[in-house]
Amino acid sequence: MTRSNHHILPVLSLLLTASLWGLIWYPLRLLEGQGLSGLWVTLSSYGATLALGLIWLWRNRRDWQYKPLVLGMMMLAVGWCNVAFVLAILDGTVLRVLLLFYLSPLWALLLGWVLLKEHPGTSGLLVFVVALAGAITMLWDSEMGMPWPRDRADWLAVSSGFAFSFANVMVRKSRRISMQTKSAASWLGVVLVAGVWILIVQEPFPLVQASTWFAAALLGWFGFVVMTVTVIYGVSHMPVHRSAVILLFELVVGAVSSLILTDEQVLLQEWLGGALILTAAYLAAHAHIGEHK
């Protein structure tokens, strides 16, 4: 691998995971339509991924000796992030959920600054402002008001975004731990949070066809596995405030996919906001690569 590729790959990884997260709402809604509620589709999909990840957890069990508290906090944060996101995207409006989730660059900038001493500098703050302006421009709705939580789906989206940023900070703090261990621990966290949530709310066991369970497993193996590995790899190789901005590309993918796959209309202001987000993502990626030339 060349030196240039080494610094381009984290950017490409983050763009890939952002694209997949921008599309994941569609198969989730299809599975919900087949009778799998958000909690059960999360448990079954991530349970399937964890079945693969148990091998990694066993082979790399010594990784837990390095920073068990950091790894444990990352595991639970990822668990809450994913469960809350799935529930929010199934209950709420796709674009509104994505907007509230992607207040995460704000949390990432603050957490990275406080916990990792990663000072964004003037250029980092400028990129952050451009990205946030794009998000607000893209999804502003005068009838819906300010992007402030109003219902259960909104609060789940906001809490998911905060947990996502916190988890990424923990990923940065656990650099000595292998990516395989961090990936498998993430899946374990989702299974634990979803399982406990099901017990607390007493969600009944869904009576669905075997093909539906298999489809949920496929979503885990070919969706969540790729998304977890790519985001961990990308976040591990650049400051969290910068990776958070690049991940805003998910908003653009979410807007386009909802336009194509649903009756939702994308307005001119949303295209303008998407252009600002793409600009911020490009500036963040260019700065990351330029720093390592």
C-alpha cells in the first residue's frame, strides 16, 4: 500500500459507511413490514453478525487487558447508538431523523477537544460551520420549526448521534486494540442493549416466516458488518471532528434515497444544503490527506 493510499482509504471508508447508513432505513422498513419490530430486527441482525464476531472476541481476548473500561464504554455506546437509530428511523421522518442524528459533529468536536485534546483549529471550525449550515439549510422546515427534539423519534435520534460521537472518541482512545475486537465488541453491545430493551418493554416475540429471519441475518452479514468495520477503520485513522464531518455525506444519500424510494420530495433548499455538506466533506478529506503528504 502506498503512502497516499494509506491516507485516502480512511476517507473512502467513511464515505462508504455514510452511504450505507443513508440507505439502511429502506431494508429496515421492509423487514418491519414483514412483522419484525425495530428491536427484534436489530437483535436478529446484530445477533447474526455477533455469531461471526465471537471468533474474533475469543482469538483477541487479550485485547481486553489494555483498556477494558474504554472498550466497555465503546461497546455500550455503540449499542445504544444503533438501537436508538433503528427505532428512530422506523418511527420518524427519514430526513428529520438524519438531521438530528447528525448534530453528532458538534458532539464529536466537543468530545474530541475535551477528551482527546484534538484541537480543530480555525480550519476545522470553519469546516464544521459549513457542514452544520448545510445540514440546517438542507432540512429546514418552517412548519416543523427548529431542529429540536419534539417526540420520541427525535430524542432517540439525538441520543443516537451523541452516543455515536462518544463511541468514536472511545475508538480513538483504544488504538492498541485490534479492529476485529472493536468490531465484535460493538456487535455485542448492540445485542446486549437490544436484548435488555426487549425485556424492559416486554416486546412480544414476532411470529414471522423463516425467510424474514434469514433476511434480517443477511442484512447483518452484508450490511452491518461492512458498516462497522469501515467506520471503525476510518475513525481510527483521523481526528473525530474531521471524520464526523465526512460522515455527513449520509444526509445526501438519505435525501436522494428517500426521493427515489418514497413519496418524499427533495426541495431546492435541500439540494443546496447537500452541496454545502459535500463541500465540507471534501474540505475535511482534503485537509486530512494534505496533512500527511
